[in-house]
Amino acid sequence: MDQRQPQPRQPISSSQNLLRPPPHHRPSTTTQPSTPRLPSAPVSAHPTSIISESSTFNGTYPVSIGRGAVIHPRAKIFATEGPVKIGEGCIVSEKCVIGAPPPVPGNNSDSKGSNSEELPITISANVTIGPLATIHPGVYLHSAVVVESHAVINRRVDIGGHSKICARCEIAEGARIKEWVVVWGVGRGFGLRRRVRTQGEVVNPLLVLDSGAGAGAGAGEKGKDGSGGLEGRVIEDARLRVLRKEREALARFISRMPERRK
């Protein structure tokens, strides 16, 4: 049996530094390069527009927002290569990016944004930009264009009025899309197909359903010769009215967000 007496503990001095780092640890003397903070862009917004507090506007060029436009939370707008104009009644959805941040100093991988050419972004009235979509500098979106989620519109693209870019499509740089065109597919360039929207008169499906089987053919014949049919522009106007109602609901939802935080 071990008869050794236990050694008493030495009292710890209060001046002893218990948080001293190990001998092999040396503080780093190299400083990490800090990313330059982008200046806030000058924004002129119509009083009826709704802009989320978490959306950001950066750059040296002006940003104008039209009447009744809605900017969703966490949307990023960069006016670094030219002014940005958002027309009346537009919806800029959550986490979408309009414009492009300036290139990082010393990084020559992206030389497109280093030129001195001014590339304004023009978004006409009643345009809807879906969540996580990207709009690059120099893009012109005409009235009532729909850009769905995750779509990418590259530089100097011109998209005609009432056209639609479906989800996850990527439009190549400098492309020209005519009006009343739907682009769908996945990826960039190859695999994109176009279908022209109808602009003529179509059969009213409500007349066919309400008139029964015997009168359905008559309703179709009326649609062919111009009486009783709905024109494509009438359908588009109805879509815009629904879009306006959706925009009003979104405006009420965003305006109540600060109250919920409290």
C-alpha cells in the first residue's frame, strides 16, 4: 500500500495570468485587405412607391422609382455603371439583383465593368422581376415584361413589351427580344425557344362552357369572324389588373413589417 502523503496545492496568485496563450502562439501581424464600402446611390422615389427597409441602393449614379412601384426585402440595386430607372407599377421581388457591383481592385477576372462606357438600366411600367433574378447593366425592359425567378438578363439586352422570360433562363449579352415573345428553357443560348403570344382574337372559354355542346361551335365561329371573341390585348389588360391587385396586397404586407418587428 502506498503510504505517501498527498502534496498540498500551491495557492494561485491573483496576479497570475490564467488566459495567457501557449508559447507557440504568436499574434498575426498581417492585416486582411478590407473590402471598400460602396457609397449609397441617390434615390428619388415617388411618394406612393413602397420600398423595403432591407433593400439596398449602391453606386454613384441616380436611381429613380416610379409611382406605385414595390421593392421587396433584400433586393439589391447597383447604380455603378449608369443610372437606374424603375417605372411605375413595377414589382422588384425579393433577393433580386439589378445592376452589378464594381470590380474588386486588383481582380482582372471581370473586365466588363472596368470600362468608362455608361450603361443605364431602364425598367418600364408594369414590369415584374421575380425572386433571385439578375438584371445586368445596359438592359432595357419594355412595359409589362415578366422576368421570372432565377432568370439572368445579361448586358445590353433589349426585351420588347409584354414578353416573358421564364424561370432559370439566361439571355445572352446583346440579345434583342421582340414584343409578345415567351422565352423558356434552361441555360444560356442553345436550348432557348421562342413562342409568339397571340395578338389576334380567341374564343372566349366562358361562352363555350356556358352555352353547352350545341352552342359551343357557334361560339367558336363567332370568335373566328371577330364577334364574341376576346382580343389578346384585352387578356393582357386583365392580367395587368390582377397584377395591380397583387401589387397593392404586397404594399400592404411590406408596410406592416416594421409593426411586426416591434
